[in-house]
Amino acid sequence: MAVPLRMPDLGTVEGEVTLVRWLKSEGDTVALGEPLFEVETDKGVSEVEAAMAGTLERRIAAEGARVASGETIAYVRRYGEDAAVAEDASGPGGTVPAPAARSAGPAPASTGRAARRIAPVLAALAAKWGVDIDSIPGST
């Protein structure tokens, strides 16, 4: 099953970047750390590396589109996973809802991936080393 690939926070003043050009086509294999697309920020044009390895299943953001940090821009199918695209929980337009504020109350009953967000770089490292990230307890 493909997982959403979200625009990383590139530290821009505006909070949005322009996706200038995709360097991979749908169906192409993507290696961890390989240049995946180019963005234009207030500092110029730069390449953004893939935060996970797999196959670029579907591109959501078109070249020339303004994209906010955290917005779903594509779906990547990790090696050995089904070709079905995951249902994006980010809602209409592919934007990620703002994270809820943490309270001092009890931790959620579920500690699965759906109950917490995993940074793409950590998910990629876990996949690279064969670590089941769902088996690692989260922190509060």
C-alpha cells in the first residue's frame, strides 16, 4: 500500500514553496536520499531528496504548484507492499490538519501508526534497517 509523501518543512519565510520540476516519473524506483523533485524557495531553486525508498506510485502536486509544508505531494509504495494507494487522512486538497495540542491527560489507548505521526526520515531509516516501527512504544 502506498503511503503519502509530504512536502518537508524547508524553513521558508512564506511557508510555501513552488514545486518546479519532478525528477522522477510515476512508476519510477526511488532510492533513499536520491533527488526526487526541485523546489523554488525565497532562497532559490534546490533539489529535495527522497525521505523513503520505493516506487513513486502517484504524483499529486503538479509542476508549478504552490505547496505548503506538510501537504501531500505524492504517494510512494515501499518495496514489497501492495500497489493500492492508501486513503489519505489529510482531507480535501491534501493538506495536513494542524497537530492537536498535547495535554497532560492519559495517553491514547492505541499506539499504532494511525495514532501518531512518524517523521519520513525515521520511517525511511526503519524501513532501511528492517525495524517494525509499530513495535516501538511512543513517548508522551
